[in-house]
Amino acid sequence: MKIIDVAEFYADEGGGVKTYINQKLHAGSKAGHEIVVIAPGKKAGQEERFGGRVIWVPGPALPVDRRYYILWREKMVHEILDREKPDVVEGSSPWTGGWFAARWKGDAVKTFIFHQDPVAVYPHTFLDRVMSFSKVDKLFLFYWQYLKRLSRRYDATIVSGDWLAQRLSGFGINNPVAVPFGIDKTFSSPERRDTALRKKLLEELGLPEDAILLIGISRHHPEKRLGTLFEGFRQASKERKMGLAIFGDGPFRWMVERQAKGIEHLKLMGYTSNREELADYLSSADYFVHGSAAETYGLVVAEAVCSGLPVVVPDTGGAGDLANRAYSETYEPGNAAQLSRAILRIIDRSRPEMVEACARAAKESIGTMDDHFKLLFKVYQNLVDEKRVR
């Protein structure tokens, strides 16, 4: 197959979108498919990447984040699609990229990629103190109606889990198909556990070796609810001797630093580009704590479980979907008191039993990105075959 991704937010200095698309380019080449990415850039051009190609469409820089460019030349996008004659076209955003792909008049299969829930990221995060998630969804029904109109121009909507497919079905989004994400299990393994590293980190937190070590990995952004993590930890640490190390950085570092100020045995470790080092730290902690309820798939939660760590996560979203009673405790998103109690509950349980449960989940229910792309390409082939029959 030839698969073209109209990728509005693909950029050289990008984050998760760039990583995912690069993985898809590599996986497609490995599987014998041709993957082409149409993305906005500083100037027009084409280059080979990871066994596929990227075709740049010139556009202005995005004012709020100049790493990215604006996809605004619809005619040029359509000319590229006409020339390339793809079997499958992906619309990877609900904005111009999604509409450009939807309005193209070619006869390829079209799939709408839904890997972020904007209502969960912003309205759920900021309004949950005054109304329930269901009421927030109703308040933003205009947005769901917008997505519904867009999705009906596609043959399928690709999502990262069955729970999300059910959520979108409730809003009338067209044909949601679950293709679960996965992780790189070569980096996430309990074999990396290092007692000397654990002791060193506890010393940095001002604690002895017999204290409990909690770890979190999070971008500094309101949707991650780090303030809830800090307050929940502060309350729990009054009952038991524990420390919390948070890895990550982001545009709201100033806010996160202010929220963390004055809390004992809590340290913001910053961002590390050394994946090996981060994986070692993760496996060497005792428990993983997480604040975001807005993710469509909890990648860092899956990495923690595969690293042998019992987890404390919100009961909603991708993180909540990965939670299993055998190795986790859950709490209401944004509720620091509930989080504190969840931390204390998991500490009182048998950690060796939960570590064994993590190992079973890593083997049986958490896949790899290779698994994800194999299933994605299978879904696409089925859609192409069905369209040909019709």
C-alpha cells in the first residue's frame, strides 16, 4: 500500500507527533508499504526519511510555537495527492490537515486519526472543580458536532483504545476503530532495577535507604495536574517516610516550580534526553504516580508497569484504562486527598505480588509499537479491500 499522512503538526523539532510519524515511516518500510508524509515547512521540498518520504508544503511559522508551520495551501496538498495516487490518506488533525484530506476528491480510503482529546486536555482540566466531566462534554457539544461532521467524510476514525472508541461513539463520531499503542520494551524492564541508583536518588531527596521512593514522568503542562500530585504526595508523606522525584520539563515550568516550592522530599529532576538513564531511574523506584486524565493512551504508565512498578493513576482516560487492580490504585482526577489515600493504600499492599502482576501485564496485555503498526496496516488493508469490492 501507499499511505499518505497529511500531518499538520510534524516538525523537525517537534515532540510526540514527530516521534510517532518517524516510527510509522520505519515500520511501513519494514512491512513493504510506502509511507509519505505531507507536512508544512519553511519552504517546499522533498526528502527521504526512515525508508519513506516527507514532502514539505511552504507555510508561515505558527505564532504560538515557532517550531511549527501552518498548513494553509490546500490546492498544493491536493495536487500532491493527485500526483502520488495513495491507497490510504490519513487526516492527522481536526484542523486544516483534517479538512484538506477530507475534501480531496480522490478515491483512496480516508482515515481520521484521533490521538488527542482537546476537550479532555483543556475543559476537563480547568472546569472539573465546578462541574462533572459529562457536563463539560455537554457544554462543548458544539466541538463534538464539529468532529462528527469532519469524521463523516472519512471511512474510519483511528483511536488508541477500545475505551476511547466507546467514548467517541457516544458523540456520533464515524466508525471509531481501536488500534492500541505500545511501547519499546527493550527500554522498560525490571531488569534495569539498580539498588545503588535508588539509594542515590533517595539521598538527593534527603531520605534514608528504607524510605519509599515514588517517581513521576511528566511534561510541565496544566493537563498533567502536577499540582495535584504534589499536594497528594505532601499529605501522604505525613503518614509514611517517602520521597517523590519528577522527571520532565515544559512550557509551564514556572508554575510547576511554584507548586512544588516548600514541599519536603520532593525534587524536580528536569528533562533528560538520555533514555537509558531515564529507564534506569524508572525501574529503580518503588511506585509510579501520575496526574493526567486527558491522555488517549498512557505511554509513561505502560512504561512504568513494564518496568515492574505498581502505579497510582487517575480513574479516567488512557492512564485509567491501563490500570488493573492487581498492580494499581486509582483516584478521582484532580482530587489530592483521594490521591493521598491511594498512595497509602498501595504502599500497604504486597509489592512483590504487584510486581509479578506487572510482569504478567507486560507480557499479556501491553503491546509494542511494532504490534500497533502491524494492526494499523492490517486495518488499512481491510478497508482498501472493502472499498475495492464496493
